[in-house]
Amino acid sequence: MKAHSLIGRIDIGLMRDAFKAVKRNRGAAGVDKVSIQMFGANLMDNLHALMRELKSGSYEPCLCAGSIFLRIETKLSFAASASPW
């Protein structure tokens, strides 16, 4: 089985839509303790910084209890597919 990355399909608009969905669902701060309000205060700068890290391969997800959480990529994977299920 071949694995394919979805990173090439992610753009700023998709990331902004994913952020809006999390905000609409009243998402809570993650393991990094950054709240929706904190991230949204400088939204476009934060999204561009995250995009640069994703595209360059330098993004380092937080480790929590032995599991890797990559919330943005997971939400974008669902948003990029026809059906999340």
C-alpha cells in the first residue's frame, strides 16, 4: 500500500475554513494551551506560519501521553475529503 501526503492539497483558504469550523464548535485550547481567541487574534499570520512549517516539513506536533496530535492536519484531511466517514 502506498501512502500519500495531503500536505500538497492544503491551502490558506482550507486552513481558514477549518479554523472557523473549530471556532464555531467552540473548540478548546490544545496541549499547547493556545486558545481559539489567542490563535484568532493574529489568524492570518498564524495560518501562514503554520503553512510554512507544514510545507517545509519542519512542523513538530506536540507529544501528549505518548500520542501525537496533529489537529489541524486531521481537520483539514476531513475537510479535503468528500466525506469524513
